[in-house]
Amino acid sequence: METVEKVFETIKNSAEPLNAGKVAELSGLDRKEVDKAMARLKADGRIVSPRRCYWSAK
């Protein structure tokens, strides 16, 4: 699975908004890869931030 999709699935399957560190922990991916993937998801409008530094699927 592509990194972006893995990050999106991790965020989507969470019951609460997640920060990048928690996404990295849950997905088993490197934090830098998670940051890049989240930047792409933000640009695509697939994730939103209900509060500062936390993200959930749109």
C-alpha cells in the first residue's frame, strides 16, 4: 500500500483525531514519511484539522 493511502487509512479508522506522531506509531511508518503524506492529504483536502496539530478524515 502506498504511504499516503496507509496514512489516510490510519487516520480514517481512528475514533479520534490524531497527530503525526500517533499516526507514525499506529501505522509503523517513519515520522518523516508520515509528515510528507499528511502534507499531500492536506493539499488534496482529504484530511481536516478539528484542533491544532490533530487531523481527521474528511
